[in-house]
Amino acid sequence: MFRTLLIANRGEIAVRIARTARRMGIETVAVFSDADAGALHVAGADRALRLGPAPARDSYLSIPRLLEAAARAGADAVHPGYGFLSENADFAEACAAAGLLFVGPPPAAMRAMGSKSAAKALMQRAGVPVLPGYHGDDQDPERLAAEAARTGFPLLIKAVAGGGGRGMRVVADAAGFGPALASARQEAASAFGDDRVLIERYLQRPRHIEMQVFADRHGNAVHLFERDCSAQRRHQKVIEEAPAPGLDPARRAAMGEAAVACARAVGYVGAGTVEFVVEGDGFFFLEMNTRLQVEHPVTEMITGFDLVEWQLRVAAGERLPAQQADIRATGHAIEARLYAEDPARDFAPAIGRIAVLCLPADAEGVRVDAGVRAGDTIPVHYDSMLGKLICHGATRDAALARLRLALRDSVIGGVASNLDLLGRIAAHPDFIAGGIDTGFIAREAAVLLVPPAAPPAEALAAAALGVLLDEADAAAAPANPDDRHSHPDSHPHSPWQVSDLWWLNRAPERVLDFVAGEVPCPVRLRRAGAAWHLAAAGAVFAAATAARTPDGRLAVSLDGARETVGFVRQGDAVAVRRRGTTWRLALPDPVAAAEAEDDAGGRLVAPIPGQVTEVRAEAGQAVARGEVLVVLEAMKTVFRLTAPADAIVADIACAAGDTVTEGQVLVRFAEADADPDGA
């Protein structure tokens, strides 16, 4: 076994790999970009080395810099995790040339499966069923359009080098094929540096079921059962579980045999995942991921094996720790991925500082794989996944009950997240019944993505108490700590610094004018001794108090009823998370609102933080409503920003390559003349 392992990745997978390596007595070396210098994966390793600037191409995707780091660390082996260079055959070869063990499959196997079109042709020869479509090298648009007509609609355009749902478009008819092809190619080129695509039949209600496979250098190959990954948004997995609900033993055995045949056909070594789409009585090869998968913990939970340990042992030349007959599945496991994103805004990635992060502690049947902690900042340069909640039970119902409770009690504050969505999925009758298809989330969007109703009185009361606590904390801190002794009134214990709204001969009153969406939600407060008298949403609480908990949440008591809620205030924005639901409120500043109204005008702003990759307009140009003016990329997602109305471009306030913040002005408009002839 090697002595020192360089982990060529970041986030939760780097933390997870280090945990197993340390248990095995292997020294771990983390790498980081300038954006990750204080990240959790850096703190969790034995040593850490800087790679370079924040952009991935200058750090985590730079093969020379990674090899230099490995040499500086005296590493024996490199684990690529997933994403970045984990499926890059050139990186695997470069590691071998540098005398490093690459914890992954042989480069030839990676190349064989790296091209989706070549992989499907190979699987056809190996007798593995594949979907009808076009997987050829001729990428002329006319040829692709002809192949699309031959395949029939609806169909799926998919990036040959793709993954994670990027470079993928569903096309309903021939009229939509051209625009969808151009869009898929642009996204594929941006994400993978390769704009080639394939075409395949689009199944109407398929399930996405994958098989975990493992092989060693001694000719042994096994599968470790299947995972159902059908809960997806924008073709990206959200919730995965093992085993797949309702999959009969005969189908499971057939898929397992096909997956092992797939691995043997390419001379595979290490951990891999063979993905299938399943509809009716048929199953079809989708792709093979030549790496560890994000969802591998559910397989670990039902089999009891540590798949990272298997990877390290196989890379060191050992035989598989178990043969097929020795592998058993016990109970059921479900994993929910936590993302910094806003489901209400088409899952737009979110960045910013995590003010509060409360996740369940690892316990029996509950596991947390996190890559961040409270106080961390989510950068714009990388994937927005924060971590995963994995729950196991003797039955699927038991595992699902644990997951619902874990999600309900979790709090992510400071950045938008998908916590509420995950909770709604886990409570949806169709998901509880099992066997959903990949269109489930989109089909049930009216239920799953609908904003919560008007906040209840308890949530509004908690928001009001949280605002009072924040104001008291701010008032207690001296404006300039270095000058607090220069004047007696500036001392924090001076009576002039008291901010408890004490009035002579009168109980102080105040109204906080919260707004939920466009609905006014005022809260009236009156001091009642050491507590507060609150009136909100038709309810009255005679005695209300609140205090901060050590983990950053709010312990609230309303007329003796005690509970803990999540609370974060950022400027005028207030978020309260209570019993699994997050309410986002505004507490407008009248002065700031008036200034914003005075500044109103025609402009295009960045909807999220990101990097400008293309500017398609120039000053003086006449543009039409809906015309794409700026292309923005954030966390591997491409956003095309369009003109809000017919107008004349007055000024371009950005350029390709610029990093912009949310709300930053990108384009300013002048009003277009309604009648250019003056008639």
C-alpha cells in the first residue's frame, strides 16, 4: 500500500476520501485554489498545497500544477475524486509517466467510455441493449437533422463528452431541432471543450437505474447492486436510493450481468457505474461513468463496504475484497444532495457566505457527507453542491422517515438552497410509493416548486424576534472599538448605549412591516417586562422571547411553546426556516426604497453572480425584446440574458471575461423612438 495520497479535488469528495485514507494509515495531501484556501477539505487533510488562481482551468484542471504538487508532497498516488480530471485519460497517463499510481481505471478504458457515441457502439458489440439513435462522427448539422428525422421525435440531443445534464436538450419536433442543437453545442463546448453530440430516442417516462461495478487487475469483476437515480432536475440527480424500488430479481440480475459484461469489454479496473434507462420491460445502456459516483454512499450503506477503500486497495494491486457470491444488500438507503441553488428561479446556482449551517450529526442510520461549514463562502467557479444527507433503514419506509426528519431539522442560511424542495419530494405521495420516473420533478413542479403560502404567525413572530436580537447585538458593539474609551457615552455599558426600547412611564411599541412576496405581513411589538407582546397574522402572543443557540439558530418561546428555527438577516432580506419550510421576507427601508425608485431605468442586470463569456451587442445598436445580449456562465451553467423590451443600447457595462455580482448592471438602454420619422 502506498504511503502518501494526493487528493486532486475539492469539497465533500475530498473530505470523504481523506477520511478513509486516514483510517487506513495513509497520509493525505489536499490541493486548493485561491478561492479555497480556508475550505473544509484543506483543514481536513494532513497537508495542503496551493495550486493557483480560482478559475478551475488554472488550478483543479491544470495537469502540470497537480503533478508539481504531487512531486512537492512526495506523493505515491493520486485520487481524482469525481468531476474535474477524474475521467481524463491524459491525466491518468501523465500520473503514470510521473511515477504516480492513479486511483482509477486504465486510460484505454476511460477513452473507450469517455465518448458516449463510441461507448454505445462498443456496448452493441458486447450484446448490451442500447437506445436507437445516431452516434456517428459526422457532425454536419444537415446530417444530424436527417438522423433526427430517422430516429423520430421526441428525441434527446446529448453532448458526446457530457455529464451532469450539460449539453443535453430534449427536442419535441423537427422545428425545434436547429435551435436546440446550437444551444446544446454551445453549452457542451463551454463545459467540456468538445461540441460533438449524439442523438437518441427520448423515452417518455423512463427510470434512471445504474449498477455499481468494480474490477481488479487479476480478472475479477463484480457488481454491488443498483441505485435508482430517477429524481432529477434539469437532467441532474437530486435524490438517489438503493436498491431500486419495485425492481424484480430477474431484471436486477440481468442488469447486473450486463453491467459486468460492460466492464469486462473495456478491460476495466477500479470503481465504475453503468447507467441504464428503464421503461416497461426493457432496459437500455445510457453511459458508463469511469469514476466513483456522487451517490456511492447509498451502496456503501446497504452493502457495508467502503468503496473508497476498495479503490485504494485495487489501485495498489490487491484483489477485490469480496467476490459476487459474498456481496449482500441489507435494508434500504436514500441520499439527498444539498445544493446552493434557488429552485424557484429555475435552479439558478447561488453563491455567498453561509451564515448558518445546521446538519444532523452522524448517528445510527444517518450519515452526512459535507464539504462546507458555517462561515464558508460559496465561490462562483465550481459546482454548487454543499454536501449530502444519507439515511439507512431496515425498510424503505424507515429510511425515508429518517430522511424526512433529517431534512426538516437542517438549516442552511445565507445562501439559497434546495432544502425545502428535497423535503417536499420526500413527502410527495408518488415518491413515497416508489418507482418515479425522470420527469417526476418537472411534472409535479406546481406542487414541488410552488412558493410557500403566507407565513404563519409563529414564523413572523420568530422573524421579528430575530430582527430585535440582531439590532441589539449591533447596538451593543461600539462603532469604533479603538475609540470606545475616548468618551464615556461611547462605552458599551453606558446607559446611552442601551437599545431595549425603554421609555419613561410608557411601554414601548413598534411595528415591523415585513413583506412576503407582495403581501404585507406586519408584526406589532410591545415590551412586556423581560419579554415581548407580539401580534402577527391574526394571532397574539402575550409572552415572546428568543435567544441564539450555539449553532447559530434561534431558540424561540411563544407563550411557553418552545422551538428552534433557522433565522438569517442580510440587509432588507430575512429568512426563517421552521418545520421544514423556509419563508423569505423583506423588511424594506423606506429611504433606500425611495432612492431605488429615483434610480429606476432601462437596464439589464446579472440575475446571479458569474462570468461573462460573450457580449452580443454594442452601444447604439437597436435590439428587439427577447434578443440575447449577454451570455453568462455560473457554476458550469450557461445563462442567456435577453433584452427586456425593444430598445436602443446606450452603454455596455461589461466585457467577455468579466466576473460580475448579482444585480450588477450589464447593459443600459435608451428609449427607442416610437416613430423614427416623427409623424
